[in-house]
Amino acid sequence: MSGIERRVAAVRGFNRFYTAMLGLLEADHLHLPYTLTEARVMFELGQGDRVDLRELRQTLGLDPGYLTRIVAKFEAAGYLRRERSADDGRRQVVWLTEAGAAEFGQLDRRAAEQIGALLARLPEPDQHRLVESMGTVRTLLDRDPADRVVLRAPRPGELGWVVSRNGALYAAEYGWDESYEALVARIVADYVDHRDPEREACWIAERAGVPVGSVFCVRADEPDTAKLRLLLVEPSARGLGIGARLVDECLRYATRVGYRRMVLWTNDVLTAARRIYTRAGFELVDAEKHHSFGHDLVGETWARPLGGD
């Protein structure tokens, strides 16, 4: 089986698993007399006062005849009404009746209860991981291909890009001198010379075929502790969640290869990075004033546990 065939099989297997877990193919979805498609139509109708049927069909990608049958079923049950559009007599608009709104409320409550029960099976950190992973799936599949961001191993020449862009960006944004670029060069060189391929890794974030970010996971002094280093996101790619994705990837990798704790060192002026670390569960454990890179700074050590303990 080729690589793409394995990936296709993995996605199809996940689809079967998830649809079965939520009972999406059952005739009485959420133990109400609706199929999944009927429930989806009901949900869309519950989002506004009046809905144009043509726009509804386009939103859901339904066959016109199929949607017509669903609308007729709801109309016969007294859940909706319809009339010709005042703007275009060839089009129809529909809206829920009072009974339909009550039915939608019941459907919405049961859907929320079902997902709430699913999440309740997981500890809170895993709930966050699940939601973030779903966000990643949606981001990858929903974006225009030109905006899609992938995380991958560095290609030849890109470790030099990490050094160059760190030096250039920190000089432009914080006025740091060339000693910072020299530090980054030493970190990268040490990674290349002494890397343990079983427990250390680097990721490049690529958007539209161009590197826009990076992060490293390396060993710290303690054998069970990993260190996150050189998190970087290009200004042109900020606001897309790339920094959080890089940190999350680093955490997942460190957990998978057996580290029990992750630490990082940063400076108090790097407020955007500090927000990412806080959201990822890191806590400030130490702070110390220092003069580096041509400036008086406050260096900070952050840490968080890994694994389920």
C-alpha cells in the first residue's frame, strides 16, 4: 500500500469511527424522528427568522428534490411555513413556526448534551487537545490552498533561514544586536552536531510553499525534561494560530517520546509568545534581570508537566 493509500484508509477509518460514535447514520438521530440531513436542515432553519430555500440548498449542498421533500415533511408536521419571496417570485422563503422553534430547541439541547457527555469522558486537558485538534482539521481543510499551513521537518538551507530570520526580526522589532543572531546560530549548530533523532526535533511552518515559522524541541539538562527553543512566526503569518500550533506540536512530540516535563526560556518583552505559552499550560517559575543583546531585559523560565500524571 502506498503512502497516499495509507492516508486515505486512515481518514476513512476515522470517519467510520466518528460517525458510529455519534450515531450519525441512525434513522432516529439524537433519538428524535429525523435523519442526520433532516436534523441539519432543522438546525439551519433555527438560525434565522426567514431562510431562502435556494441559499439553504447551496449551503448544505443538497439535491433540490431531496430538500423539497424534507421541507414538505416539516410543513406537514406544522413545523414551518413558506411563501414566495417578495424580491423574486421564483424563489421561496421558509421559517419555523412556534412548534418548529420548540422542536429545534429540543434537537439543539440533545445535540449539546451528546457532545457534553462525549467531552465528559476526558480529563479537561484532553478536552482542550481534542478541540484544538478539531480546529486544526478545520483549518487545514477549510482554507484556500494558498493559505494552508503545514508543519514539517526542515529542508536543506532552512536551518540557515531560522538563524537569518531570528536575527533580522528581533533586530527590527526589539532592536537586539548581532549577539542574539550569534546565539541562535550556536543553538542551531549544537542541534545539528549533537541531535538525538529519537528525542529531538525541529519543525518548519510552511504557508503557500514558503517558511513562515519554526520551533525546536531539544533535551534539557535533566533526562526527563525537554526544552522548547526558537519559536518564531513571520509577521506576515501572525494571527493565524501558527505559533500555538508549533508549540502544541512540540508538546505532543515531547510527550510521545517520553519526556515528563517541558521548559523554555524567554524574555518579558516578548508578550505575544508569553500569551501562547500561558494558553499552552506553561507557568512562570523564575525571572531574572540581565543585560543581553544590547538591552536590559528580564529573562523568564517557564515550565509545564507532560503526560497524564
